Amino acid sequence: MGEGAKRTFLGSVGMLIGAHVSIAGGLPNAVARGIELECDSIQIFNQSSRAWKPHNHSDEAVAEFCEGIESSRVGPVLIHAVYLINAASLEHEVRTKSLEALKAALELGDRIGAAGVVLHPGSQKQQDYEQCMKAAGEAIRECLAETEHCPLLLEDTAGAGGTLGRDLSELARLVELGGEDERIGLCLDSCHLLASGFEVRERKALSEVVDELELKIGLDRLRALHVNDSQMPLGSNRDRHASLGEGELGNRGLRVFLSEPRFEGLPAVLETPGPGQSGTGPDLAEVRKAKRLRREGLRNRKRTGDRA
Ligand SMILES: [Zn+2]
Ligand SMILES: [Zn+2]
């Protein structure tokens, strides 16, 4: 996959709904899982999400993965960087490991032509806020300088315990501190938005959030969505994903989110816990449900015009 593949999906209309899938057994298996779930986009971890140890993907595995993507309905691929990364840390060891892990994710992104590496921008912990913001910016610059072209997508957070990226001003600042490189983009998560106090369940309110994004950061930086329901209420600052329709967004809120006109063309992946909160991740029924909710949302908008 290269520039050509990227253009195809950016130019297309619709929303590329898919899911986070496992790479257990090797990269190519992720494509098979994506096809099974009728995904139009997928997200993977490049290595175990809760360990530092990098995973070496062989050239054969990468080639097989790319061929699989090319010949399937699966379009853009997102890589989620591991959770342990804290690009805002001022501690030497955490910082070194974080930069290495982030670079490893971007390098795989370069090799597979990923639409982006999704990163939680970092956590302040007990450290100085300004210094942490600057450290995150420097980490972004350094990792971009040492890798080729894979975009780096900063994900908005639920705002718990000093996590950076809890609102659009803070994300705008991080883009700026990262050098405003055109590879820097955003990934918005419906659950995190709601938890950090954004009313994304109502058309007008959601539209205002996108207006703010357009004004402060620019719509061209919005490159991906995470579609999750939220176990926790608006403004709770707690990050607990729920299956679609079973949380605070509910079917009604998700219809609105999934049919927002300025989200057209974006990859939108589910990171839900799976049937009965099993932790196995989204299944085919849930991916289909997301597509149905989007269709219903579009129909509602058409029927009622500007009225919410
Ligand atoms: Zn997410
Ligand atoms: Zn989350």
C-alpha cells in the first residue's frame, strides 16, 4: 500500500467502519479477522499493548498483510501505539522506552502504509504541566524526524488523572508543540469525548464541537474516529468503553455521532469490550450494528433537516 491506496479512501464518501482486531498468530491474521467482521478499516496493536518488548514483524508477514489488505474490502489500517508510552514523561527511563516504542509503531506504519499511529498524548502524573506538554511536543518531533511518512494521530482522552489531550485547546497546543508537521493528525473517540464533557449525542452540540475543532486545529487534521459507547456519564472523566447502544451514548447518540457530515470519509473503528462485556472485542453483529446506526442517523437527518 502506498500513496495510491491512501488517496482511494480519502476521496471516497461514506464512513469506513471497522474494528480493532488482534494480530495474534501474526500480522496476516488481522486481515482475516477484519474480513470476517466485514470491516472497511481496521486497527491493530503493533505489539503486546501492555508490554514494552517490541515485536519484530518479518518482511514476509508484512508483505502478506499488505497483499491481504490490497485484495480485500478492508481499507485504511490504523495502528494503536502501546498504552505504556508516556511521551510527556520527564523521567529518563520512561521517556527513552516511550520514544523507542513510538518509533517502532511508526516504522511498522511506514512499512504497511498505515493511515496513522494512534497515540494517547501522555500523562502529567505529578510533574509540571508546562514541562510535560513541551516534552510531549519534543517526543512527537523526534519520532517524526526519525521515521518516514506514517501520520501520527493524537487521540483525545477522557481527561482522567492528568492525561493530556482532554480538550481541543490542549490538542491544538500539542499539534503546535509537535512542530505543526503535516503528519500530525487527530483521532477522536466518542467515549472519551463524552467522558471529558463534550455533548456528542445531540446534532447541534456535536456540530459545535466540530466547529471548534475546525477553528482551533483545522478539519484536515481529523483523520480517524474511535466509535465506542461509554459506561460513564458526560463529564465523568472516566474511560470505560461500553458496547454500542449499551452505554451513555446509546443508539440515539450513536446515530448522531456516526452521521455527522464532517466525519464523512474517515476510518471509524470500534474498540468495544464485545458481547456481554466479554473483553473479546467487537464481533460481526456489532460492526453491522454500527453501520445500521449510521444509516439510520443519515435517514433521520434527511427527514428532519436541521432540526435535531
Ligand atoms: Zn480510543
Ligand atoms: Zn478509551
